[in-house]
Amino acid sequence: MSRDPLNVLIRRVDPDVPLPAYAHPGDAGADLRTTEGSELKPGERAVLPTGVSVALPEGYAAFVHPRSGLAARLGVALVNAPGTVDAGYRGEIKVIVVNLDPHETVRFERFDRIAQLVVQQVERVRFQEVAELPDSARAEGGFGSTGGHAAVGTASATSDTSDEAADGGATGGNRYASVVSDREGQ
């Protein structure tokens, strides 16, 4: 089911910056560009301006995500990924980038694509304090409790039940870190 696009008001802080745009049909994120050149030595970070500000409708937020191509090829990450742009914020969107490559300097030129902006509907909640939370299947398990990586302990090697296989036991499941393929435009 296709919906009409959400109208978002945008203002160019830099009159020459290209507006955020989707590189491919079906993309979730619109590319953000920097308006300033910058050079980051290994381990350095910088706050790069994008030259745009937005007015999101109430009930929406925008999230600034990294570009996978910059991460894979250059070791560039966002320090606070995803960055949150609240509906009430009207200032210029800025992106905090960091060079995680241990050896190479990264250079950004004016209008390089540096991040993606994903706009999503968000719920406003009312927190209701209780003495106890209801039970769940996960309970208090967190920080690696589901396994999924070779360095995380696995089930007994002698076990061979289908339930354990589905959960990452000795005969199945994903016990390895997954790698998402990189493609231009992300």
C-alpha cells in the first residue's frame, strides 16, 4: 500500500546546498550534504553543517543515520547515531562525524553526502509507574542474552532439539555476526 509523501517544510541556511534527496526509489533515508570542507585525522571528529533546517509536523521526528558506504570504505561513523531532530527544533541540522580509520585521514568537500535523514512518525507516551512489570519471554535478558556471535557462549554441543537449533543451539541458528552488504547511495 502506497501512501502520499509527508510534506515537510525545509529552509536552506546555505542558499546553494542541494536539498536532501532520495538516491533510489524505496530508500528510507534522504541524503544530507555538508556545506563545509573538513579534514579528519584518525580518531578526530567534527560537527559538519548541512545547510538546511526543517519544520516537522507534530508527532514526527527525523533521525540522522550514517551512510554505509562511508563507514565501509573510509571508517567514517556518526558519534551520536542516530541523531534526533525533534519536531520543535528549527535550527540547522548538523552531523557529528568521526574518523575511525586507524591510519588514513578523511577529507570532506563542500556538498559531499555525509549522512541520511529518515523521517518517522513517533508516539508521545505517558509513563505510568508500577511496582512490578508484567512477565515476558525475554524478562531481564539483555546485552547479548540472545547470542548470535561466535564470542558469545553457545548451547551444549550434545544438544540437538529443534527449539535449541532455532535459538542458536548446536545445530542451527546464527552464531556469527552478520555483515550487511554496502551499496552506493547509502
